Amino acid sequence: MYGGDEVSAIVIDVGSYSCKAGYAGDDTPKCVFPSVVGSTEQTGDTDEAKPEKEADSGSDPKNGSKPMDVDKAKTKRKYYVGQELEFRRDHMEVISPLKDGTVTDWEVVDNIWNHAFRQRLLINPEEHPMLIAEPSTNSGQQREKAAELMFEKYKVPALFLAKNAVLTSFASGRATSLVVDCGGGSTVVSAVHDGYVLQKSVATSPIGGEFLTDCMMKSLESKGVVIRPKYSFKKKEVSPGDYKVVDLDFPNTTDSYRLYCMRAITSDIKESVCRVPDTPFDEVAYANVPTTSYELPDGQTIEVGADRFKIPDILFNPYLSQTIPGIDGFGDSTSIGLPRMVLDSVNRCDVDIRKELLSNILLSGGSSSILQIKERLEKEVLESPLKMLA
């Protein structure tokens, strides 16, 4: 039986963008690192296969013939998690274990958990109860797999799986609230009543922070901006205080790693210059808006104008993404914006609690940090003709 302040429980949350882990009761996580991993293939022979291979391969050392039995060779994958991902490696692919908030690769999640426990928190998981934060849309099969890994591999003494929305609500001192989670891979709106998620109220959208980052990157590229990953160049001093950028050639770098590095830079641009407009974005009205400067890692300075308002407004008006060159294949053009998601979620709940939910809207997730998002959402929800209250 575990309870009281003396329990050294561990909380871990693997999101689409980052993994957070730490001790229950602390104000902030002990570690935060990307929830994507690097992966390379390593081919080698298993110990059991070597004697058999030497005896039965049919190789002839005299004539230099190659062994015919190559089935004994075993391909293993090596994973690079956290800071190890920052170093470029030949043929290293970048893999995400989640798609639309659902785990699709448990081997990668296992490596992320192991990295968090052994190398970041420096704990033995057998000695600590675990609390896993899970999406509101998690299935029973996903919960079963998480419990199986925790009990059978890590041998944790106790385990509790809690919904993200419930944890957000409790962290704000509320048992009933409407949680708007603007995450990296998706946006989820969930109603929490007396500490439980009302499953019928859950509304989801594939538009999240990573989609906004892709929109920003494609928009900049269409304007001729070249985003160089940090590994692809070095600065050489040609005279005191004067540096020249020299391109470095790494032909064995994978497209996924290059895209990962470019997204990291573009994400910082988005976080630095973007803000949600007070009113729905209009191309003509924002054509002459003042620009904001941003210096890229290679030293070039870019000017971001209307895009710093247009990109965040995609959360409210998803159709705007279709006006960005190269984004046709991303997202869902039929997705609804945040205000409509909020009202749809509330209207799926009982009439008696709708007013309380609308009075306790909580924003969470990385994209909720964009300037003016709270004020814009509050304004549109209050002014919406779709609003229905008891």
C-alpha cells in the first residue's frame, strides 16, 4: 500500500514532441528531452550462429570463396535518445514512437523510458511506484501494453495510468474543467468532471505544433529562405571579427535527420516571432504588417511579416494551411478550429455542467504558449452563435 508524502513516485509523460519525467510532488520535471530517437542498423553474428557458420558455411579459405550461409547474420537496431540525438551520424534515421498521440512503436517507447530512468533520473525503477500520463483517447490495448512493459520488464512495485486532461485539471486545483491540450502532434479537447474524463466529450484535431512548424518552414522556403541545419556548415574566421560560412558535405546523412534539424530551427522561429491575431487572418489586411527580424544559425537574418500571424491562426482556421505552398499533403482540410472544438465538446456533455465547463477552460501543451491564444479563444467562444447553455 502506497500513500502519503513519503512515496517517491515517478511521473513520466511521453508526448508527441517531448518526454517529461520527474518526481511526484515536484513543481517541474527533472528532465525534458525529445520523444523522437535516432536509429541505426548494426549487422553482426549472434554467438550461437558463429560455430555453426564456421562449420557449415562451405567457405574455402584457399580459394577465397565467401560463405554461402548468410542467414545467421543478425541485424540489430541501436537507438540514440536525448542528447545523443544531437550528434549527426551516418545513416541514422529519426523515428517517432507516436502517431496522432497513439503509440505505434513500443520498442522506441521502451528505449525512451529506459533513458529517462537510468540516465536522466538515475533511479532503479524496481524501487519506485510509477504514474504514466496517457492521452484521453488511449485504448485498453495501449494501457495493457504499457502495464505489461512496466511490470514485466521494469518490475515496478505499483503503477497508475492517469489521463493527461485529469492531471492538468488537478494541477490547476480544479476537479471539473474543459482541458484544451495543444500538443505537438495533435490538439485534444476533453471535459473533466469530478476527476474523470467524459469520453463522449473528447474532440481531436490533427493540427498541432509540429504541423504549424511544417507550415512555417514551407512558407519560408517558398520565399527563398534557405534553412541550413547546424551540422551542415562551419564558420571560418577570414579576418578579426569577420566570419565566412563554409558548407560541409555529409552525403550519408538521412533525409529524416536533416528534416529533424530543420524543424528544430523553424520551431524556434515560430516560438520567437509568432502571435495569434486579434481577428481572423486576412491576407490583404496583414499585407503591410511590420516585419520581425530573426537571425539563423548560419548568420543570415530573415524578416518574418504576415506569416507570424498567419501560421498561429491555422489553429483557429485550418483552411489557411491550404494556402501555403507544399502543404497540400499535410493535415486535414476538413478539421475544425479551436473555438468550434471547444463548443462541440461542451455540447456533448450534460446540460447541467456546461456552464461550469465554459467557466473553467484550461489551456495546456506547448502550442498554448503562443502569444494572444488565450484572449482570442475566449473572445471567439463568447461571441460564437453556436453556443448553447442551460
